[in-house]
Amino acid sequence: MRPSQQWTALLTNWRYLVPLALNLCGSAAFVKTLQEADLALASPMVNSLTLAVTWLTGWLLGENVTDARTTTGILLVGAGSFLCMTA
């Protein structure tokens, strides 16, 4: 398969385009947040919430992510993020 055919196949496949679009939107939101927010707060918040978003996405896609340790970690991340926002 030629490279142009590979690109065409990728760009016409919704299973490739949807995650790509979501990833690009997340990257744009991250950059916008870093431009407008306090860097000492925004960067750790976004990086820590990546774990929670990844877990939620896996759960929505039907993956078995109901491990007690994972759930506890997500709750702790959420609590820590809440403390950072309110402090």
C-alpha cells in the first residue's frame, strides 16, 4: 500500500478520526488552560486528572476497570484535585 493510500484509509476511518479528534481537543484545552491559569496549579491538575479520564474512557468502552485499587486511586485523585482547587 502506498503512503497516500494509507493516509486516505486512515482519514476515512471513523474509528481513527474520533479518537484523534478527542485527543486534539484535549491537547488544545490543555494548552489553553496553561495559558490562562496559574501554572503551579494547572499542570499538576491536568496531569493527575489524565488518570481519571483514561479510566472513565476505558469504562465507557466496556473495559473491566472495576478493580478496587483503581477505584480507590481515582477517588483519591479526585479528592486531591478538589483540595487543590479549593485551597
